[in-house]
Amino acid sequence: MKPIPKSLRLAGLAGAVAGVVASSALAQQAPKPETLIKQRQSSFQVIAWNSSRIKADLDGTYNKDQVLKSANVIAAIANSGLGGLFAPGSESGKGWHDTTAKPELFTNGSHFAELGGAFARESTELVRVVASGADASAVKDQFGKLQHTCKSCHDDFRNAN
């Protein structure tokens, strides 16, 4: 038997490495449904926590810096491609708990995207209003618009707990 030339051995090794990298990339592109559900539940928990911090600040002593921190977190999540966590295959199942997404979310993608876009716009606008130094009343008005986007999506696409 003839030995395999070094160039072919290296080519074979490179092909094997490329195969591992490609399969790893595919695995990263298509997380398991339970992983997607956990990620979206975690994201929305962070949004809820920061929303409660803003509400407490607006109902108490307004602190622009604290509100801006929370608004920035919400806007970052809202503009991060959050809709990608609702991929086909994650219509049902369990993350940290059973998903509360309604089946309609997965069949009415254009309306879901519209609501997600409104959430991203209003969260970005909240950051702008707070950063501009607007008074608490203006911030409260914009926060109300943001909260309306949350309620709209929940009304259309979330089952009650």
C-alpha cells in the first residue's frame, strides 16, 4: 500500500475541520425549541424587571440616570432581533416554564413583526426622551406608549398564565 501524500492528508484534515465547524455553526443557528423558549422567557423577564424599575421611579422620586439605565436595557433587547426567538418548532414546549405564546403568533408573522417593530421604536424613543433631559411627565407619557406596545402583543399573542 502506498502512503498517502502529505498534501492529501492535510486536505483531508482541513475538510474534517471544516465539517466540524459547519456542523457547529448549524447547531448554533438552530437551537433546540426549549432553548429558544428559555431565551425568550429570560429576555422578557429582564424587560419586565427593568419596566418595573422605571415605573417605580416615575411613581416615586424621578431619577433620570436610573430610568435611562433601564430604558437602555429594554431598547437593547427590543432591537436585538427578539422575534428570532419565536422560530418554528417553538410553538409549544417548556423553557423555564411552559410557553405562553399563542399558536397565532406563528401563523401571523406580519402582524407579530409589526408589533415587534412598534416595541423597538417606542423603546428607542423612550431612551431618546429620557436622555434629552425631558421632565418626568414627558418620560411617563413615552413609557405609557412603550407599555401599550407590550399590552398589544400580549393581547394578541400571549396566553394568560
